[in-house]
Amino acid sequence: MTYVILGFLAFAVLLLLIALQIVPQTDNLLIERLGKYHRTLAAGVHIIVPLIDRVAHKESILERQLPAKKVPAFTKDNVQIEITLAILYRVTDASKAWYRIKNIDQAIETIITGIVRSTIGGSDLDQVQSNRSQLSVAIASDIQHVTDEWGIHVTRVEIVDVEVDAATRTAMQRQLNAERNRRAIVTEAEGQRQAANLQADAGLYTAQQKAQAQRVLADAQAYAVQTVAQAINNNGESAINFDIKKIQAEAVSSLASQPGSKIVLLPADLLETLSSVTTRLVTR
């Protein structure tokens, strides 16, 4: 009798262990009742009916990353390229992911090829190179329309690399070199234009300064002429004669100071002029 009781207790404990299901945070459990899907158990502690319910599958709900996939495609301008994609996804409905699709990774990789070729075919090579983020969003949106039926959410699609053939790569390098040369020529021309402008400004400034100096000199000469004219007007003929004699005296003094001058012949009127000038200077 004791063995029967012990056996019954052991069986009860076994059933309790089977009925008690502790689901971790990273997983979902799929429960089948009599061979048919019954419910999905999320994280936590759950009780199922022993011998009737069973755990059919444990599905991870962590985000996953597919291996980097290279997809050949043609752009709108008929350039053959190879797109390298990185795709991340997670399971949002474990029952759909288990009962509607057998191999999730393979199914996603299968639909990627057609979607990428369709998306890339609507853009030329320059747009593919410069608008990777927009193309990634478009590809992710198209993939999501398909994977919704499988209980999968595509969290991120990234175009990692865009490879072109050797001929296209050479043509792109030539185009890049030509663009660099064009920029260099434009930069040099811009520098020459700025230098010419600076030289023109400097020339204009110099001309203005020269004109200003000539104007000051002309004003000084006009003032001197005006002063002489006023003196002549006040003193009359004597002032004129005095200036003439003064000029003669200065000329004779300059001639006498020359190294090669030995004898200087002076006219009589010039001697009178010198005497008169000396007398005036002494008087002053």
C-alpha cells in the first residue's frame, strides 16, 4: 500500500512539473492541445493541462541578423552592381513564424533578391551611391509587406556596400579625376580674378594719391603766383627788377661754384645787380 501511495505522489509531482511552465523573457512557448495549436505563452509562470496540452515549440523573440547577402542588380542607367545588405528582424508572432513558414532566414533571403532588383532598377548609379538610406527604407518597407504574414518585423535594412564592375570603376575614377581638375581650374581662375581685382584697386588708389598730390602742388604754385602778382601790384617795376637781379645773382653764384670754373666774366649791369642785392640784404 505504501508503494502505491508513493507512486501516486510521484506521478502527481510529475504532472505538476509538466503543468508548470516557466517562460524566460527571451522566449515564447507554443502550446498544442490534442495536436492543434492552442495558445502562446509569453514570459512568466503558466499552468497547462498535463497529458492534453504540450509544448510544441520554443521561439526566441530576440532580434536576429541575417548573414550579409550580396544581390546582383542593374541600375536605371544599365550599370551592373552588387548590393551587400545587412538585415535585422525579430519574431512578433511566434505562432505565425512556426506554423506558416518553415525556414524564416531562407524565406527572407528568397524575397530579398526580387525586392532589391526592383528597387535598384528605379534609380541610376549616382542615386544609389548618394541615397543609400532612402533605398534602405524602401527595401525594408517592401520586405515588411511580405513578412507581416509570417509574424516577423524587419527592424533594420542597411546597404553596407555597393560594388561595380572593373570597367565602371575605371570610368568613375576618370570622372572623379576630371571633376577634381575642373575644380582646380575654377579655384585657380577665382584666385587670378581676385588678384586682378586687388591690383586694380591698388592702381586706382595710387592714381588717386598722385592726383591728390598734383592738386596740392598746383594749389601751392597758384598761391605762389598769386603772391608774386600781389607783390608786383604793390611795388611796381622795382619789385620786378629786384626779382630779375636776384635770379641773375643766383645764376652767377652757381656758375662760380663749378669745379672747372677758373675765370668768370661778369657784365657791368650784373655787377650792379650784385651790389644792389648785397645792399638790400644788409639792409634787411
